[in-house]
Amino acid sequence: MSSGNGWVAGFKADYEKIFVEEWSHYVGAILLIMIILAMMVNGTVWGVFGGVRYWGDQINGFLGLAPILGIHVAEEGPLTHRMSLMNIMLLLGAFTAALMSRQFLVSRPPKLEYVWAALGGTLMGVGAALAGGCTTGGFFNPVVHASPAGWTMWFGLLIGVVIGLKLLLWTLENINWGMNPPPTLNTPGGLVKVFPWIGFAVLIGIAIWAYEWYTSPDRVWASRAVIVVLGFAIGFVMHRARLCFARAFREPFMTAEGDMTKAVILALAIGIPIASFLFQKNVIDPYTAIPAAFWIGSLAGGVIFGVGMIFAGGCASGSLWRMGEGHVKLWVAMLFFAWMGSTASALLKKAGLTSADPYSEADYEVTALGYQAYWPSMFEGWGLTLLVSGALLLAWYAFVRYNESTEKFTVL
């Protein structure tokens, strides 16, 4: 009897360690970049804003604004649109992880934070429209794909985060309305106990869904099965490791903590050289994840997006996994992010700022806000590309590590 009880106790301990205790940021970052590279090997790239903009297009279509804005509402459903499906799977992955860790909780913010969510989501939508992507598609992916557009947005995000934190501090010191938190919604203890079983049921359902699509004779459905699995894995990993690009940019200036930032740096340090190998072997076209926004769109978009994610409380992918955890504020932020991202994208296109230059003879896309800049083409090889990328990562790490010790760059 005692050995049986010991076996059960050991199983519970292992479960707690894997599914309940927070994973290391560094482990999460390594797993995340491995999943992203697996997507690249399968001929696709991780993206968030494309799916968010699709949702916004649907909203504008429902409101009757699509014809006025010149938006062509895609006929694909939310589960067949590639980027939308990727986002939904990220959310489901985080939701499953939250259930299995018994951390799912519907969390309502104070009234003022709904205003911040709307403001932050709006700015994120405008910033992503300018930069051609969010922290994923405008910063992380282009950096992995050897584009200076990603590093330009990185610089804009740093500026935007500092501005956003200073504005947020001002609001905390001068606005008293709507700061009282609403009553906590307590989840019945009996329901919390069955959360892990619900999570396992969702996991099994996802596996069956992916298998049905993968074995379909339709090649499109078969390719979507990969997105179902890998998108779900991204959401699960991000929740378990609490990965968030917003925190990577925000924490050094707010608390001087740098673990999240160093985890992102580690992911990029692993991803850049492996991705370079995939590009040289023609496994995937690097331009698929490089926005035509270098440098004006990337810089301006980064600043605006950086301010927005401070007020929203998360970046695009970070908002999605926290939505899966039950944060109502992030649902509001995502609503405005989608709506304004769609609207801003349409208005920029109408103004001719993001439309491809029909007279350009370049092999890459050119717009009024920039072009698809690719370092191996600019530097005529990978040697200098990898050297510059490594130097920038090292400089970012040195800044974060110095600030951890001195706290000289904190603004709060």
C-alpha cells in the first residue's frame, strides 16, 4: 500500500513540475525558437498581425465600413485563414496550459484599464500597420530573417516603451477615476479540481483534429494540420514559460530585471545562424517574413507600437496567451488592436504609403515607407551579416546586464 501511495505521490510531483510550476524563461525561449524553425522547415513562418488584421477586416465588414475603406474581406473562415488559425491555436494552447496548471481565472481589471486597453490596442494596430507587423512580424521574425527592418523596429520599440512608461506613470499620479478593482470572480473549488481533466480533453481533441486534417487528401488541409500542432505548441510554451516580448522590452526600464530580455536574446542567437543555413539551402524564401518597411515604417511603427503595448499590458502574442488565461483587459485590447490594425492598414494603403511601387525594378518590394531590406544582399554575403547580428545581440545583452547591476536606465 505504501509503495502504491509513493507511486501516486511521485506522479503528482512530476505533474506539478511539468504542468504547474513555471518553466524557465530560457527553456521556453529555446523551445519557442525550435518551433518557429520547425515552421520554417515546413515552408511557413510564425505570424500574428496577419491573423489579427483578418479579424479586424471581418469587424469592418460587419460594420459596413469595408467598402468605404477599400477592404476586401477574405472569404476564408477563421479556421482556414492561415494566420487566423495560427492565432486561434496559440490562444487554445495557452488556454489548455492554464487549465492544466489550474491557473485559468476570469480576471476583470479596474474601469480605467479598459480605457488603457482600448488606447493601447489602437496604438498597437497603427504601429503594426506601419511596421508591417507586431513584435513578432515586425521585430522578431525580420531579425531571424537577417533584415535590418527588425532591428529598426527594435530601436523604435525601445523608444516607445520609455515614452509609454513615462505616460503611464503620469496617469497613475494624476488620474484617480476608475482605479478601484472590481470584486474578484471566485472559481468554485470543485471546478478548479477538474480543470486539468478539461485541459487533457482539449489536448486530445486538438490531436484528433490535427490527425484528421493531416490525413486528408486535400494538401491545403494537410498543411494546416502542421499549423494546428505548432501554433498550439507556441501558446502552450509561452504560457508555461510566461514568455512575452512586451516584458522583454519593458522590464529593464521598469524594474531593471533582464531575464525575459536575455531569454529573447538567447532565442535570436540560436535562431539566426540556423535560419541562415535554411536560407542558403533554399528551404524557405527569407523575404516571406521581411516587411517592406525599412526604415521609416519600422521605426515609426515601433515607437507607436511600443507605447501601445505598455498601456495594453502585452504585445500581440503575449496578449493572445494571456487572453487564454482569462484576462478580460487583453480581450478588449485585442478587439481594438484588430479593428484599428485593419483600419490603419486600409488607410495607409489608400494613401499609397504601403502599396508596392509599380515602377520599381528591384527584386524586392518597395513602398513609400521602406523596402524589404535583406542584409546578405546588402553585405554581399553571410559573413558580415552574422557578425553584425551577433554584435547587436551582444550590445543588447551588455546593456541589459549593466542595467541589472546599476538600475541607471529605469524610468519608474
